[in-house]
Amino acid sequence: MADGLSGWVRRWWQGGGGVVGAVARWAALPLEGVFRLAVALRNRRLGARSVAPAIPVVSIGNLTVGGTGKTPVVRWVVDRLREAGVRPAVVSRGYGRDELALHRSWHPEVAVEADPDRVAAVNRAAEAGAQVAVLDDGFQHRRLGRHLDVVLLAAETAFPGALLPRGPYREGPGALARADLVIVTRKSAPREAAETVAAEVRRRHRGVPLATLAFRPGGWCDLDGAGVEPPRSPVYIATSVAWPETVRGLVAGVAGPATEVTLDPFPDHHEFTPGDVRRVVAAAREAALVVTEKDAVKLREPELRGALNGRMVHVMVLEPVWESGRDEVTGALSRLLRDAGLGSPA
């Protein structure tokens, strides 16, 4: 296993770690208080200060450090905008090279602007002919004005929850008052968990439009994108996502409860080395080797392909399935485009 400290922290946030974890959570209370105060001061300072963008902006963000499905939701929004005849651009801080590569592989014809200065990135996109900017992970980026603020909450993460460093939240539940739309997502969590989170959001923010979205394996392919059969037991998962246990749950849901599944988690956005790949191949032995699309875009690099030494890789392709509120989302996009004098999404 290669996730080290980051993996321990994730398990600690979820209540693991035994006595040591319990003591650490208690000891982290003062640090959480300091972080909460810093967030409140920052929000007060930036609350009324934003730069009007050159084109309409749709922000897809969350309250936690990751794992809610922002990148595939950005893809879905970009698809809807293109179907409406609109030229979108994807704007990102550029922290995760894998996410940028995913956007470029999904939409080669769509501009992807990566810059910590999101205002400058949106301006470049507008100059290049984009009509709408879709911001990947923008809820805490207050400097850039936006026309639609979408916040994702993962059903796999308790809501509300502790703030950093005692928990995964970057902001408390009160931040949802800034949201125009909330989407509760789920991967391995049951539908009841998503409904519980949605009910809590409604209790706290009765006026905010709400949708629920499940991600399900929509197919399997190899590293070149050719369709392949689903993996058979045993399965070896090597992945560098924020919450790798959700990948295990998705694979087990497809392959069946009797499937022998080994999870080899790497830190989120980990840049694989040839040594990493050779170790994974050796550890997997005869098991089906499974990765996510986010991992696959990195494994396509020639040096890493060479380290695979011809090993077959099963890439799990996730498909968004709206369980409720799809009309709320498309309606919000329609209003944005109508106000901007553009088309209407399907």
C-alpha cells in the first residue's frame, strides 16, 4: 500500500485510528477552531469583493478537500453547453495535472485554462472565443464573480462534519447560503445516505435548489479507450483518488460480493513513476488490474506504458445518473444562457 499518511488521515477523519485516533481528534479541536476563525475572517473580507468576469461563469465546487465528483460534473455541464450550441471553456487552478488531462481527453476541442489566477484564466478563455467558463473547484475562490454557484456534497462524507485539520471540510454548512444549487453525489454510498444528506441541507437552507446524482460504472475500456469486458475475480485496484474506498465499493458492486478485491491506494493526484507501476504489476500477479479514468490518463504516458510491460488494464468509466433534481440543474443553466443571450441546454 502506498497512501501512507494521507490514507491514515482519511481513516482518522472517518472515526478510525482507535485510541490514538480518538486522542488526535480531541487534540485537534483547538486547531479546528483556529481554522474556522480564519475562514470566517477571510469570507468577511472577500464577501463583497469580486471581479466581474468577461463571460458567464458556472462554478462547480464543494465544501470538502475532494472526492465529491466535481470533475465529472464539470464534464456533464460542458456537454450540456455544447449541445446548446455554446462554446464553453474549462477553468481550473491546475493543482491536479490528471484532472486537466481528463478534461482535454474528454473534450479535445474545448479550451482548458489552468491558472491560480482564475480571473486571468477566464479572460484568456474569453479572448480565445469561449462564451461560458466552467470553473472546476471554485467555491472557495471568491475573487472571481460567477453567475451560477453549484456546490457538491458527497453522501459518503457525514454532513455537517469537522473542519480541517480535524475533518475534511474547508467550510462549515453555513457556507451553503452562498450556493445557487446543491448537488448531493454518491458513488459507493446507498441512496438512503444521499437522501439523509439532502434532508439536512433542506432543513438548514430551505430555499436552495437541490439535486441528487449517483455515479455508476457505465462501461470498461483499456488504456486506449477500446471497450473490454468487466474484470473478473480476483481484482487489484491501484488508484490515486481522494477517497479510494469509494472505488473499491463501485468495483465490488459490479463484480459481486464474492469478488476478491485488493485496494492499493496512492495519494490523491499522485504522479506515478515507472517504479510504482512495476511494483503494482508485481503485486497484482494474475488479478485483473483496475484503475479509474483519472489514473488512466497518466498511465498512457510512454514511460509508464513501458513499465506495464504489456499488462492489460481495466479502466472503470463512471456514468452520472440523476436520481432527482435534473430539471433544477438544466433549468439553472437555461436561465444563465437566456440572460446571456445564448442557447438553452438539453
